[in-house]
Amino acid sequence: MEVKIGVQHAPREIVLESDLSAEELESIVAAALSGTAPLLSLTDTKGRKVLVPSDRLSYVDLGEPSTRKVGFGAL
């Protein structure tokens, strides 16, 4: 699942691929936004960990990964 995280006062968003389901990701984000977790902590498919302070979250976009089209085809 593709996750895009917007951080306040940062010019770019954080984009990562996660093996978690949408429901699991939503519960982790909800815990961070409710104040029960001081950090939003996610691990991507390559094992890299992303930590964002909960009070700096601007938005979190959960979506399916887009498939790249390769080769020539009819438009």
C-alpha cells in the first residue's frame, strides 16, 4: 500500500510503500493523531523506518500503488 505523509513546514511529502493493510495503517495514524502515540512510526517494504512527530502531521494519504506502464500501446 502506498502511503503519502504531509509534514508541516516541509516542502515535500514523504512517500513509502508498506506491507500493512489499510485498516492497520488507519489505526496507527489514528493513534498518532489522537495523542496516544507521540510519533507516527511506519516501516516500508525495504525495512526503512519513518518517524514523524504527531503534532507535525499535516495529512496522510493511503492508496493503492500505481502500476507503471512499460512499452508501447494504443492511447
